[in-house]
Amino acid sequence: MSKLFKPLPLEGNTLKNRIIMSPMCQYTAHDGFANNWHLIHYGTRAVGGVAAIIQEATAVSPQGRITYKDLGIWKDEHILKLSEIVQSIHDNNCLAGIQLAHAGRKASTPIPWLPNEKLDEGYKKWAIVAPSPVPFDGNSQKPRELSIDEINIIINDFKEGAERAVKAGYDIIEIHAAHGYLIHEFLSPLSNVRKDDYGGNFQNRIRLLVRIIEAIKQILPKRISLWVRISATDWIEGGWSVDESVELAEIVKNLGVEVLDVSSGGLTPHAKIPNKPNYQVPFANKIKNNSAIITGTVGLITQAVQAEEILENNEADLIFLGRELLRNPYFALEAAHILEKNTLWPLPYERAKFR
């Protein structure tokens, strides 16, 4: 049997195969509200045969959005449309996940396809916060350092966001601790120069993530799997490292995290990252084989055979696909044909099935 299509049991559910849709921002929301773009976008990928969809970074507070067009889950009114999306995903035999996020010093930025848009104060632009007053780059706002009281509010924002995700019916909650956003900013000594209990040594820098996990686990039913996405390295000497990621993996597993979604980079624009196929697989490999946590890998994985080889080589347990699923929502159905695995197609599409 192809390993790519071997089911993987979780504590409260089973992944029907090892193909996971990575969270990718769509920048099409208004006031955090999902709309029919999201409904069709995610429903289509569920039809396409992936085992689980992790919804794009969904902000736990208005201040935590990357852009003014980000999805949100900071108020109860957001739940209704999100629950429709979950139902659409479930209707197509797929698990529904949501990534809870706070952008930190990378918040209040232009929409990617409108890089020169003037962001007026108010709806489109707001003051940003971070562990320390260290800007992302020379063209970015200088963030204000969070107080302990504000950190406690953010922890509660994640908890309340998780409570709303439970009500919406999600099967997976992923905490976004990667790509230079707020939790990653606390993890890395390049962006965290605090002198209190949230800065300095490793245990202090991981404290925010640990407290968020603990807060979410308090309200999480057993049917929901808790995942964390990390950047395994900053790709800069003196930054967050893969060895720290291995140590973190064991800690979060003991706290009840079931899957570690392993990416890299994003903290600084100055990192030199070798963007080539499988460039992040070695990080997932090291974490998987030096800890007991289920580990996923991502990054320029575009071929069925390529994904199969990663699993066969025991370098990861799950394959997260991003842009490839934007190009081809039916990757999983095609991969099943290539790997000679007979898979169930949606009945309305059976007439187009590969023979």
C-alpha cells in the first residue's frame, strides 16, 4: 500500500490519507467574516481528496490580523459562516481544521496584490505589538512592547478563539507559532530581547506558546486534535534553531499537542533560504526521529512520487501541500492514480476517473 494513502489514526479522528492542505491566507474577508469565496475554496479542496484542510490564519483579535482583509474569530458572529465551511468540508469526507493566529509585529500590512495601497489609520491600519520594540525591517512600523497584562489578554484571546472553533465544529485546531508572527517572535532571541519571564532563556521564550496550549487544552473536547505550526529555524545564526525545535517538540507533545507542522523562516527578510524541492524536509526529519510527536513537512512538494518518497524514507508522517493545491485542487485524486491506489472519487466525478 502507498504510504501516502495509508490512514493515520488521531486521538479523536482518523486521517484518511497523509495529504494535508496547508493554511494559506486568501485576504478576502471583511471585518474578519468569511464569505462564499472561502466556502467554495475550501469545499473544492475537500472534494479533491485531501485528508484534512487547515483553514488560513484566522486572527484571534482585530489587532492580530496580518491585513485588514484577514479572517477572524474574535466575536461570536464569525461562527455562523465558519460552521457552513466546516459542514461543506465534512460533507466531502474530510477533516476541518483552523489555524488560530496573531500577527504581532507583522500585522497591519498591505494586501499582497496591493503593495502600494495607502493604509489610512483606523480600519486598514492600526498600532502593532510584539515581545520587544524591534521592527520587522526598516520599512515597517516599530511595534510596542507588550505588557504582562496584555500578554494575558492575548492568551485569553486564543482560548476564546478556540472555544468558538469548537462551536463551529472544527476537528483540528492549529496554533500558528511560525513565520515571524507573534508566537514565533517570542520564541526567537532575534525578536525577543525581554528581560522578564517571557524573554532570555529557552524556557522563558517558549512560555507564551506553553500558556496558550494550556489555556486551549482546558476547553478542548477529546474529539479535537491540537496541532502547532513552527518555523524550525530562522535561517540566521543566533536565531531560533532546529535543536530548540526538537526540544520544543517533546514539551508540546507532553502538553497534549498531537501534530507538529514543521515549516521554517519568516522572522526576518534578511534570511537566506534555499527555496528548492524538499528544502524543509530535513527539519521535519530531525524532529520526527528525535521526538515522539507526529510530524508534518511542507515546502515545494509538488509531485506524488516525491511525497511518497518522503514518507517511505521515514522523514515525516504527513505531507502538507500549499501552493500546489491552489494550482491543482485535485492533487490527491491524481496522486492516487499515479501511485496505483484505488480511491473513491466523488460520485458526480466518477465518469472522469483515471482508468
